[in-house]
Amino acid sequence: LENDLYVRKIDGYLPTAEIAFVDEIFKANSAILNALLTILNERLFDNGNERLPAPLLCLVGASNELPESEELDALYDRFLVRRQVSQVSSGQLARLARLAAGRGDALDECASSENGAPSPEDTKKISMEEFRNTAAQAYEAVDVPESVVDVLTNLRDHLQDKCEPPIYVSDRRFMKAVQMLQVAAHADGRTEVNEYDCLLLEHVFGNRPDDSQKVRSYVLDTIASDPGLQQAGLMFLGLFGRSIRILESDASAELSEVQEEVSSLVDLLETRHSGLTKTMDGQFPQLRSTVWQSQGSVQAAVQSLTPQMTENKKKLEDLYRESFVLKTCLDKATSSSVLERLLPKRYKQYQKGISGKA
């Protein structure tokens, strides 16, 4: 006090911890809140006139209530993953009773892989050094394709602009979420994030417990709707119209260019159909092979995706057949009347488009 210096004992406390648990975190006073913000965001702790590095790797916070005041918003935003712990289900009450009674058979049940989890003996362990380097390795090794970027950006726009009340996702949280998906893919042994990884965002993009279902529903709807299929359909319509005009005018100079584009479309549709067939016949292996989704979550996702993706598969088959017919007609340089007989619905669409422009 004589030196006007206030120094805390930190050995064995949060500033020197690698793994920490803070209960009732939102009831902390303003001084502790400020210290937590610095530790969480910068991994630094101010002690007296020194700023010390904090070795923190993971902090778990718990609360029986959601933050209500604005001064807690910044701290709440620092917690990337948010999970609501629900009441024990009726089916698990017996196990809870046995655990409360200290019965060993209840512990054996918990360790017994009923949910498909590997036993401790079969689980590969990683060192602390590997754990520390995992994130940096993931950022360097794992790519985020444009299809996933579209899901992420459209999801945030949907939550903030179309949900009521709006679900705010800060820029910090958005960036951290992308990096989290890279780590998730890296832990699965992949070099690319896929759309199914975005299901993890139900625990990230949400401020209230019921927000998670809105996130999950949007991601599942996006995966099932397959925007790429819609784009392929529009591409076919454009190529069909150009093909009709070329065959009617005998514009041989443009024929080879359209032939090449139609051939590329046929190859694309064949690849997409093969991939979709593999996914559905294999019962969604990308979902089932990840370590991050529970068995119940996977089953619910498969149940939600299957009807729409079955319909998508049929649309892909029809579009592939039509594209192959168009390719064959171009290769043989048939007349436009042949296309009219073979693809009458598409020809009517073309004629309707022409009359609409006129």
C-alpha cells in the first residue's frame, strides 16, 4: 500500500491455469469481468504494474441464467461454443439414481460405449504440445471452399435480417466460427470443410437456447435444397436456347463452343449424381464419420435430409438425361425439330421465353 501497488497472488489461480472452470460467471463484479475479457481475448493478465502472459487453453463457464445487462454482452460473446444443459431425460433417470447412490455398475454403463463411443483403451491420446499446435496446423492445412463460405454468409444474413427477433452474430464470432470449422475438419483428418460441418454452428450462432434450432434448420434446408442443382438447371435452359438458335440458323462457328459447354454440363451432372448416390447409399458417411456429431444428432439430420435429397436425385437424373440428349443432337448436328420431339417440355419453355421477350 505504501508503494500504491496492488498485486494479486496468481499461482494456482486462473491467471496461471491452462484449463479453467468458472461457475456462475455472469455474477462476477466489474473488475473480474474486465480481467476475464483480457484473459480470454488476449491471453494476458494485468497484475500490479505488470502485464503477464496467461497460459489458458480452455475456459468453461456455467450459469443458471442468461446475461441480461449490456455490460455482460462482451464477455458472453467471448464464449464461442454455447450449450444448454437440459434436464435428465426419463430414460436416463434410473442411471442417474444409480450414480447418485454411488453404484459401480452405473459407472460401468457410462464407460461402456452404448452411444458408439470408443473405449478409453482404444482412444488415441494427444500430447499437450500437439493440442497447442492443432489450431495453427488446421488454419494452414484446411481449406474453406466457396460453397461453405456461401452457407456461412447467407446464414448470418438470415439470422440478422430475417429472424424475429434478430439474432446478432458479431464479426469476431463469425471469424472464430470459421476457424472452429477448420479445426473440426482437421481433427477428422480432412483438408476441407464441408457443408455438414456447418451443423456445429447451432452451438455457436445463437444468443438464446431456442436460437440453436433456427440455425440447425437453416443449415439443413440449405444442404437439402442444393443451390448447385438450381444453377445447373438454369445453365441447361440457357444452353438449350442457344442450341436451338444455332441449329435453326446453321451457325457452325458457334456450334463447337456450345458443344463444349454442354459436354462440361453433362460431366458435372454425372459427377454430382455419383456423389449424391454415394452419400445416400452410404447413409451420409460425411455425417457419420465425424467425431463432433452425436448419434442422435446424426440420425435427426439424416431423417430431415433424406426426403429432399431423394427428390434432388430424381431431378439430377432427369436433367442429366436431358443434357445428354442435347449433347447427342449437337454432336450429330440435327435439326431443331428433333430437339422439339425429344424434349417437348423444354422446347415449350424456350418458345414461351421467346414470346415473353417479344
